Amino acid sequence: TGWETLSEVFRQQVESDARSARSNHDPIFDRLKGAVMEAALSEHKWDSKALDYLRVIQLNAMEDRLVPDRRSWDRAIQFMTTSVQERLNEIQQIIEESRGPSIWSQWLYWQSPKTEHIVAQNVQSELKQLLSQNPDHPQSILDDDLTIVRRNLEARGVADVSNDVIRKHWKLIFKEHFLERQLMAARDCQSFYQHYKRGFDDADVDCQAVVLFYRIEKMLNLTCNALRQQITNTEQRRLEKEIKDVLDDWSQDGEKKKEYLTGRRVELAQELKQVRHIQEKLEEFMVQLQQEKS
């Protein structure tokens, strides 16, 4: 991630410099700049020692199981709420798409649900009923559950639904159920920091997920800081040196110059160089003639 960020920022900087100097920008070097940049980026390797240091930071952060203060607790809950809500929105969008057009879409756009949409609606309804009866249901659906769901579907007039189809929808419905419970837990744990600090274990409210998100957020923050320092203190200078090395190598490579320095101006410069060479030869010839006459 740090390497991708460095590459992206470097490319953006080059493009920004080109745009800001557009009025007096010389396009003759554009292809050369782009080629040098890509060559240097392809050769650049992240310092292996920095990777080892980063792993140590991450492991130490994940080992920290103590939320130190109320502010950290609140930040962890906010991070947990935001992350879970984003994932829940994604799952609910997939569920909505599997159910076909909504009542509003059917009426407004004259859309009709297909057979698989009707099957999905009925299967998901049965699975939600199953979870409402047993909120602590394990992640895997049981064979007895499959039998009950198929029987209820047949009673609804939806027959020949395979176990694979039921399992596919179970994964979505269970994820939605799990994420909704995590959101509820985050709200319930909002005011439970003092209980956590005193070591109380309330059986009705499990706040271990808050501690997990605190550890994850701390690990991400420390990782970002370490990557920022690594880029600023080391990787940026190493990349600049690699660009200079590429330029030095290519300055001695005639084929590279022909490939990336093109255009009418380059052709004129080459022609002028040839003309100067011819003039020099003519001048040498004239000098020799004068010497022979004398």
C-alpha cells in the first residue's frame, strides 16, 4: 500500500507540474519524462528492513488489548459503527438486487420480477424467520433447517428449490443479521466504558468487538505513520536516485534518445548538427588548400 501510494503521488506530482507550467511547457520531453518515470518505478523496491519494522509495529499494536481512556473507546465505537454500516449497506444492496425490482419500480417502470427473483424473495423471507426465532444461530445452516425451509417453501407454492440455492441466500441473510447485531452492540456499548474499565462482564452486552476495533484502528494509525515516515525519510530519496540513474544510463544510449526524443524540432537539430559537421570539414579542407598553395 505504501509503495502504491508513493507511485500514485509521484505520478500526480509530475502531471501537476506539467499542467502548472502549461504556458511555457515544452512537450518535446513529455515522452521521455513518462518513460523515465515508469522505468524508475518498475525498478524501485521497498526497503526490506522497513517491511520487517512495519510487521513488528502491527503485531505490537494488535497485542494491545487495553483501551486506555474514554476518548479511545468512543473512537473505536465510531470506527466500528462506520465500518460495519458500510459493509451492511453493501450486503443489503446485493440482497435487494437478488430480489428483483421493487414495488415502486414495478409500478413506475413496468418492470416484472423474474422466477429467480420470486424464489429469492421467498427463500430470504423463510431464512429471516429462522433467524428471528433463533438470533444466536450458528454461521452454518443445519440440515434440519434446510428441510424446514424447503417444506415451508412448498407450502407457499415454491417447489424444487435446491439446497445450494438456499445456502447461497443464507450467506447473505446471515451476514446482514450478523452486521445488524454488531451495530446494535456498538450502540449498546457506547456508555459501557466504565463497566469495561472496572472489569465488569455483563452477559447481556458483549463489548469485545469494540476492543477488537480499537486494536485494528491503532494498528492502522501506526502503520500509516510508519509508512509516511518511510516515504518521507527514505523511499522518496531512493526513488530520486533511481530516476537520476536511469537518466544517466539513457544519456549514453542512442537508441533511447531516438525512441523518446522525437518530432520536427529534433529532426531539425539533427540536421543542424550534420550541417555544422559538414561546415567544419569544409573549413578544414579550405585550410589545407591554403597551406598547399602557400
